[in-house]
Amino acid sequence: FDVRRAHVIALTVPVQTLDSLSLSPDVIKIDAEGLEPQILSGAAVTLEGAPVVMVEGSDQRVMDILMPCGYAPFHADGDRLKPGTGRHNTYFLTEPHQQYFTLE
């Protein structure tokens, strides 16, 4: 990497909420470098379909959005999911999802 050849350019990109896409996903994966709460805030209708939500960088703001929607946090530990947030990824499951996973 040669820093002398690096440059920064500004780009304008369109932004849409998940709800505006009218999707019915089974799984949502979010890795947005700290913008996860903003993404989830635009997904209230999409979350009504109760997809599994996998979030990298889960924090209290994410919990505050998902837990009132019936989600509980789990993290991978070997071949099982354990309650609570993970170091890397947290899997938010509703009660019906939990029957499909090996939980501890």
C-alpha cells in the first residue's frame, strides 16, 4: 500500500429502509459497522414477519429494538447456541425459531 497514491472521494448513494423494499426474508444478516440500530429502525414492518436476525456488533440499542418484538439473543458456542450476546455475531430468535436449533 502506497499512501501517496491513496485519495478520498465523496460519493452520494441512495438509502432505503428495509421496510421500503417490501421483502419477507427468513433471515436478515446485518454487519454495518455500528449502524445496526439505524437499519433495524427502518425494519419494523419487516420484523413483523419474524425473520431470524444475525447481527455483528450487537449492543444495547440493538437489544432495545429487537427484544420488544419477541426476539431473544443467542451466540454460537461449538455446535450449540447459548443465551446472550456473542463476541462476534448474535443470533436473535423468536420463540418459534428456537425449536429448530440446539440450545443450551
